[in-house]
Amino acid sequence: MAKIKKSKKGKFPQMKLELLAQFQELLEFEIKHDFFNAGVFPRGKINLKPTEGTLKELSRNGLQYRSMPSGFLLGYASTDSYTPIEDIEKPVHLSILMDIDDSRFLNYTDLPFEFDDNKVFYFNNRSLDKDDTEHKNLSLDQYVTPEDKVEICSSVIIYDFDEEQFGTEVQVVNALDEIVFEEILDDGAVSCEISLINEPEGKYSILVDGLEEKSFFLYTGMKKLFGVIDIIIDKDDFSDYALFNDEGALIKQTYNIRFAARSVRWQYVLIENGNDQMHKDPLIYDTNKSEGYTPMEFEDSETDALDGGKEVFRVWSSDPIPFKELQQEKFKLKTKRGKSGVEWIVQLPCASALGNLKVNLLDKSEVYSELIVYL
């Protein structure tokens, strides 16, 4: 009968069987985000799920998958005499589907406000695909960008050429670089029908005469996907991401993807409570004097009129301010109040990523946060 030793939450239980089998940690994956105070997603905002094919690969190779609040752990079975994953003859391909369960995600994330159902974020542990490998990120660069997206395609693809082809070879390879389709086109062909009906969902690339022309993700499901994470365990991988060392022994890796927090300019709209204009010369300033901190500057106030004709002041921050789960900014407003011009100072509220952002009508590429303050 198996005996399970207690372990820390989220770690693999060490199962001592008659064969002294136990699970060791092979890989820890974490989804980071600069918006959150802890630097990672809190529980309930990320949903990661292995594909059906991956579940079979896990079982076949003595691997175990454990969900974490902001990622997952991957472990491998091992006994004193045998470790299945060390005995693989070809690379093992694991795919994890990723969903974000937060309607405000784009508010606090530095990604374009695009809702393209025809693309999906794709991440993998192949180092040759990276612009930055120092942080063991699975995105192309240190932070996730739109460049990490690939097109979603169905099982049948019509690939069109700009001009007639003569003896052109078209191939499709999967994430393991295995050829799953190949055809030499007839002379004069201007398109190629690619059928992947018997292939599983996953990332594929179209090669024309051996050169990669297009990558896509084969997906036939009804539910919209946010992202896919591919983990390839390969004995012949000797990169910084390798799960085997030069001697062929397993080594633990820690991978991540990281989202940057959205930064926007803040606009304070200062509105008098009464009909009389009691305040003039508004000035907003940063009171944070922490060592190493550069105070935020604000532009001079602008006078504007509401639809009813009431005059208001608008004051912009000079630079965008990153959204945080808990904003630490300490801004104050100073005005001259009344006929005698008495100095009047009040603490100002901070913007929140949970509020609605507005589009700058003078520059529609910019969104900003509007804060209305009644004087």
C-alpha cells in the first residue's frame, strides 16, 4: 500500500511504493504580471488545462501535472532503478491551453485593445525562437507582445501564392519539426490545398521549398482560446531551456511568461460645486519624496467648458503612469481660493485600472484615465 508523505502546498507528494517510486519536480511554470503587488496572477484569474493528447503523453512518460494559482508544476516518476522520462527515444510534446478569467485584463495589461478571434498567443520553450532568453521567458521577448500571436486555422487550408509556381515543394511541420504534409505542385499552380484532418490541434508551420513561410495554430474547438503553452522535452536540446544536462541527466527548470502593466496618462477634471468660480491657478504636484523616486510632473491647467457651459479645469500628467493593484501615488492639488486668493490644498484620488478608460480624441491611439474632482 502506498504511503504519502506530507508536503508543502502545491509541491508534489513523495509517494513511497514498494518500488520506492516518487515524483520529483522537473519544471515550474509561472505567469507573471507587473500590475499585481505579488508580481503574479492571484488565484482564479488564470485557467490552465492540458490538452487530451497531453494527458496521454503525461501518463505514457511517467509525468504528473499540478495546477498552481499562477502556473503549474510538472513532475516525473522515478525509482531507484528506473526513470521513464530519461528513457525517451524522441521528444515529448506537451500543450497547455490558457484562458484569462478577468474582463478587465486589457485595462491593466500593456497590450493593444484588440479582440481578434482569429489569433491566439503562442508560447514555447524553444530557445531559437526567442529574442531574450535571460529570464527563461516562453514569449519571444521578456514581456508578452502582439508578436507572440499566431493565426488560428482549421484542418483544411488553401495556401495562395502571389504568382505561378513551377515544381514548388510545400511541406507542413508540427511543433516537433516532423513533416505531416508534403506535396510538389504542378507547374502553373497558384495555390495549394493543405489537409490536416487527421492531425491533432497544435502549432504548425508551412514551408515552401524548405523555407518557413507561415506559422499557425490548428484549432477546431468552439471556445475562444487566449493562449497555448508548448513544452517540449528533448534529449537533444542543449540550450538554456534544456531539461537534460550534457550528461543526459534531468535538471529542473523554471519558465515564465510576463505581462507588463499598462501605463496611461491621468487627466484630472476640476469642477466647482457652486455656480461661482471660487478657484483659480490650479497646480497639481507629487508629494512623494522617497529616496530614488522621480516625482511625476503635471502640465499646466487648461480651461474648458462642459455641455451646459460650466467652466472646468483639465490637468494632464506629463507622462504615462503604470497601473498597479494598489496605486502608491500621492498627488495634491493647490489653488488660490476666493477673492483674497487664499492657498487651498487637497489630496487627490488615484486612477484605477478597474475604471473605464477613455480615448484621446486628439490622438485616438492613446487611452487615458479621467478623474473628476469636485471643488
